Amino acid sequence: VKFISPPTARSDGTLFAIFTDPDGIFYELREVEGADQETETTHIFRVDRLNINVSDFERSRAWYQMMGYDVTEKLASTDSADVARAMGVEDGFEVDGALLTHREDESTVELVQWIK
């Protein structure tokens, strides 16, 4: 894998790092609170959420709401220059997005529309 940057803290204190796999797919690792849970191969013990980049956040939000997902957390529209660089964006960024949680199984998706 190829890491885009070293671990970086978002303005909310979340520590993350983004890497790409051999096919160029982007993955974000986030540090979470709780006891360290070692597995047979890694310290990764679950997929937290699925990030979906969309062309129209409001339209996509409405569609996922029909599928049983509700907005549980609005994403910050921007963050620091360090966070932008850690995400592979040199000139800053602006997004419209949110974390949505399913009413029944509590699965989560993160919808992100890149404005800039």
C-alpha cells in the first residue's frame, strides 16, 4: 500500500491516515477509543463506515433516507491545511456531507459531495 501522508489530526481530534491499495482505491484508517483488539493478522477489527462520493448531496441523502438511513452527524465543510494535505489535496477543500445511520441495523455510510 502507499500512504498519502503520515497520521494527521482533524479539528475534532480524530487521528487518521489515508492510503491507496495496489488498484488505487483510497482507504482511511481512523483511531478510535477503546481497548486495543488484536486480530490474527492486524489491529483492524471492523469496517467503521462506507464513504460514498456523490455529485449531489441532498439528492443522495434523500435516496438513502428512503432506504432507512438518517443523518446522524453533519460533516465539517472544511478543515486545516494539514488535513487537506493528508487527504491528497494541496489547495484546501470544501465538502457538503454527513454520516447517515440505518434505523434498524445501525450500519453507517458517509456521503460526501466535493465542492472544491
